Amino acid sequence: MFVPVVDQNSRPLMPTTPSRAKRWIKSGKATPFFKKAVFCVRLNQEPSNRNTQPIAVGVDPGSKREGYTLTSSPP
């Protein structure tokens, strides 16, 4: 499980682990918020790097259930 991270201008960054997000919130480095019922954190300072990873989303709209697939290229 990962926590989405955005910078001060709400631009998405790489997600982080819940434990790291808790440390950031406790130390004042980040502010928690909910976006479409998903827990996220907003950094209060400039991030150490702005590396992002391209991902692709696949949706299979079935007759009874929907299937979602996320994939990314290996590092």
C-alpha cells in the first residue's frame, strides 16, 4: 500500500509508504488531506527530487464486474 504525494503546487510526485507519510506529518514536513476519498499528503517544503515514473492503466468493463490493471516499466 502506498500514499500519494503532491508538492506545494498540487503536482503529483512518487507515492510513499504509510510509515514515511506519518513521519512527515508528525515532523511538519507534510500536511494530510483527502482527495476523492483517498488519503494523500502535501509536502510543505521543496521535494528532494522530482523523479516520476510513467504508468499505464487498463480498464476491462465487464458485464458484472470491472477489472483494473496498472503497469509500469521496470527501473
